[in-house]
Amino acid sequence: MAAVARFFIRGANSKLPISGISCGTQSCFGATLQKLSPNCSSRLKTQRRHAAHFTFQPDPVPTQYGPTQKMNLFQSVTSALDNTLASDPTAVIFGEDVAFGGVFRCTVGLRDKYGKDRVFNTPLCEQGIVGFGIGAAVAGATAIAEIQFADYIFPAFDQIVNEAAKYRYRSGNLFDCGNLTIRAPWGCVGHGSLYHSQSPEAFFVHCPGIKIVVPRGPVQAKGLLLSCIADKNPCIFFEPKILYRAAVEQVPVESYTIPLSQAEILQEGSDVTLIAWGTQIHVMSEVASMAQEKLGVSCEVIDLRTILPWDIETVCKCTWPSRLANRRAPL
């Protein structure tokens, strides 16, 4: 990097024509930069982009929660936030650009409907967003914070794991910030590069005192988000951004909740258990079908849904007795 920087500084004072930068005899800019890296070939290589492919598997239409409406995932999030603001006068939504609807449009129309005192922008400061959310929740508000991309949640790491997660414990249950929910777009989308593609849940799942949730589709997103908001523990709700528009389901219009820390068995199986969450559930469903068709392997597919605290009972009960019975005797 230092060599490249010096090259640019010296080049700034050069009187060579701009045309010489590309491939002229006076200067071969590209070749010079390539020689700075021992692993870079002198010939430009054509790079192929590899994007994960999966087919979204919609949930059955839920009938137990009243009338439904066709929604994609971001619309189901908006619906959950709308229900919360309508039913809870203490609820506030805040984050970068949420006032005009956010970069993914998850809060569109909410400021106009509920006012600028309840849906408002914050400075570009993730640590400050979460710190403000902790204070608001301790004071009695239902605080819903948005981190614009999960990749940028790390400046708030200390506030989450050292303050929010430990607030009840360190005060001997005299105070808590359980009314805090942190939303964040999560995962890759195919063109987000390194700072808009990360899945950082593993950094938080070893911290007691918080709950981590990742939905697989619109129906799950609304029910699980409403459960996070109602839960009396601080929650981080990661939203698979590749599904914001790609995932479409019939979603109940009214409020409903899906219990936290309860995994769901999406497919029964007797040979192998596949466990995933979020977008990867749809990948695992395809893998299970391929394993059955090509290998004759029966796969059980489990959506963990809540990553912390995870549903140990459902995962461990599975079908181990039948699998042991189906094992071949050693030769």
C-alpha cells in the first residue's frame, strides 16, 4: 500500500499525458501496479462472478390470524412496525434515514402517519443509535432501532454486549432495557461487496442477555419481529435483505406473534438433520430434495429461527432412535 501511495504521489507531479496512463510507451500504469503485487499476473484475467442460487419456498397461507394480504418481506416488516406504533403509544423508531422510509423502504410512510417525534432520523453513529435505544428502553419506551446494514453493527458492539445485554444483571433486576429491539438488514444479496454482505450473528450468539432472531420469509418476519418487540429482553432482529423483494407470501394484516426460541421442523427425515436459518433454509430445502432424489438419503430440515437462545430440545429430539436402528451392521 505504501508503494502504491508513493507511486500516486509521484505521479501527481508528472507531466506525462493522460493517454500514457493506459497503455502507451511513456507509461504503463496498469503493469506498474500489477508488478507491486507478486501474486498478480502481468496479463489481466477475466474474473467470473459467482452468486448463490436458491428458490424461495413460501410458507402455507396462515388462516389462524385473520385476513391476509400479499406482501414481500420488507412490506411485512413495515406492517409489523405499523401495528406496533398503532397499538403502543410509547413505541419509537429511529435510525439512519428511517424518516423517509430507509434504504430498503421498511419504514416508508410511518413518519407521515405517526409523526416526526415517533419516527425520526439519527446521526450516522451506530454506537449512538444503540446507546440512545438503551436509554429510551430503560425510561419505559418501546425502542426500535435500525442499523442500516448489519455490517455496520460493530461500532455498537460494546453497547450491545456490555450494556444492553448486562443491564438487568448488573442492577440486580432493578432496571432493564428489555424493550429494545435492534433491526438490521443481513446477509449477502449478490452485489453488496464486503461491507454490505456480512452475516455477523456469530459474534453475538455467545453473549447471554440478548436474543438473536433471523426469519426465512414474510410470514415469519412479521410474527417474529412482533415477538421481539413484545419480549422483555433486548433482541437483535436480522432481516435477510436478499429476500426483501424476492420473498412474497400471504401475510396476516393484523398483529400476531410467533414464539421465540422455538425451532420449526419443515421436513421430516430419518437419516440426516439439516439445520439452518434465514436464507439458508431455502438452500437446505433444495439440498434435502437432491439428497433424496440422487442418493436416497432422507433429510430432516429444521429452521432454528431464534439463534439465541436456540431450541435445544427440538434439535436433539429429532429421530435419533430410528437412525440408530437404520444403521448398517459393520462388515
